[in-house]
Amino acid sequence: MNDLQLEMKFTGDPGRNRLRDTINAGEFTLLIESRSPAKDLDLAVGSERLAELEKCILAITGIPASLAVLDGGNSAEYWRAAEFVGALDPEERDRHLFYFGGRNTTASEMRQLTSLALSAGARNLVAVSGEAAAGEGLADTRRHHFFESRRMLSYWNAEREVPPTLFTGCAVNPFQYTAPSLFSQYANLIRKLHSGAQFVVTQAGWDMLKLQSLCWYLRSRAFYQPLIARLILLTPERVERILGGQEPGVTISKDFQRILDQELRFSRSQFEAAQWRRLELQAAGCRLLGFSGVQVSGANTPARIATVADRITSALQEFKNFNEWLEAYNSYQARAEMAPLSTSFYLYDRALLRAFPESPLKMNVPDPIEVTWGERFRYRLRHFLFPHADQQGASERQWLKRIFAGCGGCDRCRLVQCEFICPDHCPKHLANGPCGGIRPDGSCEIAGVGECIFRRQYRLADWRQHVLNWEDRVVPPGRTDEPGDANVPEIKTNR
């Protein structure tokens, strides 16, 4: 993929986007998640299987339904989602959602994949930076290039040749239980929204309090983009994968694990019935909390797709009132402590007692965040040595930066924008915020790396009382030597 020009001949009506119009009209939408086919399948066979799933989704009548195709860029074993847009009905492609993963993707490849998807009729794209492979170490992760999701959004929303109906989204992990982890996730989300994201998809989780807090927080900041909650229909095998760390960013608390074990102890059918009811309650709760839809993972056969649609449609009819839903939710689900930590931070008091916040909305103030003497000393030293590093050539004072800031030799110095913590320390070389794989204790998803660098940046910004300034910075990439990199624009925030 070395052609840097978009040559698009659009399939379908370029002025139509039914998924966007449905969501913007306030119709609660069901998205059925499917990963792009594995490469052990021929492209034609993989296309046929995806087309069969689409037929099942198009047959759903009780609720607006679409397909959400996850990108296989995180693994060499899967095709890319953009390669399968053409497998779907040409008249229906504007109603489906396609993910773009940043792992193993250069700037020129991202442009080519975008051109391929849009030319085939895709109108709804979600940008994600990508995950590390299960069990992958630091050295292995650093061998892969990660194209940051914020930069994808910047490109999609700046390119003049894309159709005006393009609907671009981003992801966030709201299931964070310490203040530095939560606020650094929110800061990264704000940067994505500034870069043009028009809707938000959450990471999967079971804590409705966290979903409600995300909704309230964005409204308090005057962001009204539609929210879609990702839900997982659990199986015993899926639970084992999550507990084994094979799905970064998805966590099951010990209390919730005990309940799942009890449900499985009776029989597998009892376990499955419990998961169906849990899915119903989550979906209905999301609608009542103000979400625009749900994206369901685990419905990977025609029969399960039909059952998911029937169950969620029934749940939406069953629960028209928030208080009725809350009573059912409390009696079924709230006996489980969803927080994976013994002491957990929640942004709002008395959340989930009401659907909408009281005015004025008051956020909880976290306990004072400890910034060690060593962190303060290193910040002051680096600030003294490199106060204008971002305005100088990257090679200037390079050895001093390597010694005192651990810099690895970026093409563009960003120390000043990053609280003097070089973003190149991130195993994925992300610059604008944490990925969705951060662990509950604040450590990187890559074993042995330690604390996520964006938590450290947040702590220093909080210590300096500059959190909002830190949040509003858009940090450029550190390397510009990859093919096509210069053709991807950098968009500054409006603030």
C-alpha cells in the first residue's frame, strides 16, 4: 500500500447514512459485533460468512440493527475490516460500522484502507489504536507500529475527498477505578472529540455506575455526541479468556467472578440463562441512561443474533421507566461488587439512584494524589534543562535528554507538552493518552512495563493544577519517517 492519493468512486448513495440518521433521530440501535474473518479462510469464503451474518441482521424488525466489523489489524491471523466492506449488500453498507485498528498500520496504509472502505460504500468508521497480542512482551510490542486513533480521526475529518455523510467514532474505557486512570482516559477521549469523533463506543464492562458516570461527565463538559455501550454475552470460555488477560481492558471483579461460578455450578444452561437476563438488563439500562445503542459481542451465529434481537427488544418494552428498571437491576445484579479494587473512585455520589443528574452537578474530589519527591525533582530538573525543547531541533541536547529524561531519539521533541515525560516510553508510542488496555491497578497491559505513563503525566498536571491545560493539548507523533506520514494532518483544538 504505497499510493498516497485517494481515488474514490463511491458505491451507493453518497448522501445517505442510515446508521448516523437513525442514531441522531434518537432510535436506540443494536449493533452485532463480528471480527473480520481469519486468514485461514479464503477471502471469498470469509466474505460469504460475513454476508450470511448480514442477512440475519437485515431480517431483524423489532429494533434498528447493524453489523459492527472489528478490524483484524491487531493480529496477522485476520484480514482487515476494510477489505470486507465489498462483501456486504451494496445498498446496505451505509448502515454498518467498520473498525480501523492502528496496530501494524502506517500512515500510507491507513490512507489506502480508508480509500478502499469509503469507495466500497462504508460510511461509519471507528478509530482504535490497537491492542498488544496476548502474552506479548515489551520488545515484541515495540516491533509493531501503532497508528494512533486520534490521528486517524484528524485525517478523516480533514480530508476533503471523503463523503459528507462520513460518521466517525472513537473508543474509551470508562471502567477505571482510580482517579489518575479515570481522568487520563477521559482526557484522551476529549482529545479525540476535539479531533472530530462524532460518536463514542465504550469498552466492555458490567458496572452500570461507570457507564452512567461517563454519560454525566461528557454532558457536564458540553459534549453531546452519541454513546454506544459495548456489551459481552458471556460464555464459560469467554470468562476464562478475560480472567487470563486475553482481552485487554475487560475486567471481572472477584465478587462478580463468584456469582458467575455459582451460575455455572448448577448447569451450563443455567449459566446461559443468567447471561441472557444480564444482557437484557444492561441493554435496557443503557437506553434509560441516555445511550444511543449497544454493540453486542458474542452473538456469532444466526440463531444467537436472532435471540439477542428478540431479548433486547423485549427488555426495551419491559422497562419503560427508570425506577422499574432500577428495582429489577438491584434485585438481580447489584448484589455483585463490580469494582475490581477494594478502594475505588467513582466520579459522582448517589449515581444510579436516578437517570439524570441534579443541577448543579457536583463531582467527587479524589483524595490528594501523591506526587513523590523524586517525581517533583525530576520534573523541575527537566523543566530547567529543556524549557523550550519543543521549539528546537529534536537532536539538540539529545544526550542530555537521553540521560535526564530517558528519551529515545524522537524526530520531534514533545517533552514540554507531556509534563516532561517522553511519550516514547509508551510501548505503543502513543502520545495523547492511554489505550483501553490499561489494567485496574494502573499498570500497562504489557507485562513488566509498570505504571502507564499517562497516569504519571496526569499526576504531575494535577500537582501543578494544570489538568485542563494538559487535557487540551494535542500531541503530535514523535516520528515522521514512515511512508506517507507527512500527508496526515495534525488538527489543533479550538481552545
